[in-house]
Amino acid sequence: MNVLVLNCGSSSLKFAVIDPDTSVEHVSGIAQRLGSPEASLDVKRNGTKSTRPIPGALHDEALHGVVDALKELGLADGLLAVGHRVVHGGSKFAGSMAITPEVVAKMEECIPLGPLHNPPNLVGIRIAQSLFPDLLQVGVFDTAFHQTMPPVAYTYPVPFEWLEKHSVRRYGFHGTSHRFVAREALRLAGLPADDHAIVTAHLGNGCSAAAIRNGKSVDTTMGLTPLEGLMMGTRCGSIDPAIIGHVADATGKSAKEILDSLNKKSGLLGVSGLSNDMRTVEEAASNGNDRAKLALDIFCYVLAKTIAALVVPLGRLDALVFTGGIGENSTTVRAMTLGRLGFLGLALDEAANAKHGRAQHGRITTGTKPQALVVPTNEELMIAEDAAQIARGA
Ligand code: AMP
């Protein structure tokens, strides 16, 4: 039986129909630019994509369009459950949950922590509940996997009442991806489920790394929000927080405006002045563009430094996993990062690095202890598996 996986963003809606038992994805797609005259719905099946315009459509109309597409493909009937990606579960969710009125109320309490993401996630849940009233809906939270972090990893050294009164602590994100690739890495590297130490690096437009000990996240780089940690496409990652006051004094901009620049105009885009897209930055760097070279250098330097720091909570390193659009595809980023981590015993296998990518995964180091691996992520499959497991147990 199939699971419908939904990921509702502020102006987009991604979907997939997946058989969690065979891992087969029957169809996937995205409705984008919702609310604008250019809104469209892309449906991908068997490697071919069809696009239909849905001008002015909001989430409701887009999801009706998805259901129509599923009906045409004979995939709308016999669904087992609907799995929803939910970005911020705060400290309230340590695992995926069947969505009940009480769970929705708790998700609403998390809105102040995820003001941009949680409201559209909830919109998607409400529409799916009305379209599929007989199906179990399951929430899968980006933060849940990191709820196993100990206080020493999640507590910020700030006034303690900020934690007590305002929930200011590190939560971490990309949990579904870190959980999925760690599981795949165990299998690929032949590591025991009850004794392993892995660092996973999810490098996409957003980037985060996690330290995973025996299947549990013990530390991660993103924090209260996805702005902390590694350098990203448009986000700065960790910086001196006093920069906000300094730039406010120097420019007269508000903290909100400066935060907007740290989220949308920093990272690869900010340093290179060219693009948030690693492909563009790499190409410009290889053509001698100095700022692109610097952006690429900082990206790999911060990544290597952070990976080494994440070995501290693990006590040792068995495997390092690269995933996400950059981690799966950029031979350059992997080579430059591993080039700085030789002291951990990681030695790049250039031939393996050159051939591994989204289509072919596996080890890219010469040694096996520790080893670095490329593992394509599949958050949708993980959501489908969770939803199926809960639906069958329910
Ligand atoms: P994601 O958010 O996981 O889709 O990843 C997006 C990022 O992956 C962007 O920065 C892309 O430039 C990057 N990316 C995709 N393909 C490649 C590639 N062949 N080489 C370098 N970066 C890539």
C-alpha cells in the first residue's frame, strides 16, 4: 500500500506517492509560486515531467490538483496514510506522530519557533484531512531526531531564563535526512547498530551536520533556527552575534532587516557576490574569480572544522557521510573537505570520489576505519516509512 507524502512550504507544495515496503516512488511533483499568476503544478512519473498552469492557486487548489493527477494515474485509491513534513516540533515531539486535535494544538504552540514554516505545514495538514477524512495523517518533524541531544549540547550559554521562559535552545533540523543517511551508512559500511560513531553532513541549499552515536543524534550544528552552524547557500551559519548590533549602529537597519540579510543574502551568495548555487560558485572559482574561490574555501574550511568538532561528543569516528545536493554531487567540496581531515585518518580515494554521486553511492576513502561515504538522501521515503509504521500499529 502507498503513502502520500506532503511537504507544504509558504508558496510551494511538494508531494510524492511512495510504497514504503519496496521504496518505489510512483509519482512525485511540486506546485510552485502559489498565490501568483505563474503558479504551476509539475508532475513527475517514470522520468517524464508534465507541467500544468494553475494561475493564482493557493495550497487548497494545488492539493486538489495533486489529487486529480493521482486519480488520473490510478494512485488516489487504496492509500495507507498521508505523511506530512513538519519543520519545527520544538521539545514537544521526539518522534513522528499520528495527527490528532491534541497534536495539532501542540504544533500550533511551536509556531513562534518556526513562524515561516509551521503555518503552511498546518495548512497542508488541514486540507489533507478534509480531502482524505478516512486516512491517518502522520506528522514527521525535522527537529524530532535531535531530541536525544543532551543538555550540554542543546543549552546555549545565555541567561537561563531565556530557555525557561522563551524555549531558547538548540533544536537542530534536517533530522529526517540525517536519520535516513545514517541508517543507509550503517548498512553500506557494515557497522553494528549498537556500536557506531557517525558524522552526517547534509549539504544542500541549507546545510547541517550531526553527530550520531548508536542511532541517536548527540549533537548537531543548526540551533534554535536553521541559521546556525555551517555556511550555506544564502545563510551565514555561525557568526559573532554582536555583528547584528554593529551593523544596526552603522547602517540604521533594524535587527529584523539584518537577520533577513543573514538568512537570504549571506553564505555562498554573500561572499561570492554571484550565486547561492554551488555549481555556479565552483565554475567561477575554476575560472579564477577570487571571491568565488574564497566562498568555496570558507565553505569547505568551516565544514571540515565542524566535522572535527563533532567527533568530540562521539569520542571516535567510524564514518563520515556526505549527502544533499552538494554532498551527493560536488567532488570538489568532498575532496577539499577531506583534504583538511587527514589527521582523523580519512584519506581520499580520488577515483571513487570522481565516480560517486546521486546515481552511485558508497565509500570515497581508501581506508575503512574511518571511512567517508556518499549516501543520497531520501526524506520522502523516510516520511512514508514512518507514516506506514504508525498506520499499521494504530
Ligand atoms: P538541495 O537543496 O539538496 O537540492 O541542494 C542544492 C545545492 O546542490 C545547490 O547549491 C546546487 O548548486 C548543489 N548542486 C547540485 N548539483 C551539483 C553539482 N553537480 N555540483 C555541485 N553542486 C551541486
